[in-house]
Amino acid sequence: MSNVLVQIRVDEDLKNEASDIFERLGLDLPTAFRIFLKKSVEERGIPFSMKLSEKTSLQEGKAAFLQLRKEAQENGIQDISLDEINAEISAYRNTL
């Protein structure tokens, strides 16, 4: 199998940042690209998810906020502090 030269142009800052990350992983840039290409062939596609996130309109976001506020008032928790919210989250995570 013969080798071929592949050249690409990228922003210098992007190249430097990526090279730094790969170096910390013990890889050089060409090896990281070869890994990407091999994994793409193995997966028969891009080896990571490429999805557009759903955009929430300002109106939908405001409606969700108002619904949460209404539920908080109905449950008597509209005045809960951030520390209390974080404590609730921690307690929930400890049950998992």
C-alpha cells in the first residue's frame, strides 16, 4: 500500500490548539489525523455525533420559565435559594 500526501488548510490557532491537545495525549498531528481517518472508515461515517441542536425560540423559553414559576408558587418553593437548590441537586445525585 503506497502512501499519499494529504494537505489541508486550517486556522493557525486551531492547528496550534489541536496540536497541543494531541501532544498531551502522546500523539503528533499527522497520527491524530490518521486515527480520525481510520475510525471514519471503521464507522463508515464521521466517528462522532454531528447533530444540530434544537433551537428554542424566545417565546418558548419565556413560556417554559413562566410555567416553572407557576409550579414553584403552587408548591410553595418560589423563594428557594441557590444554596437550597444545589443541596437538593446533591441529595438527588447521592440517591443514584
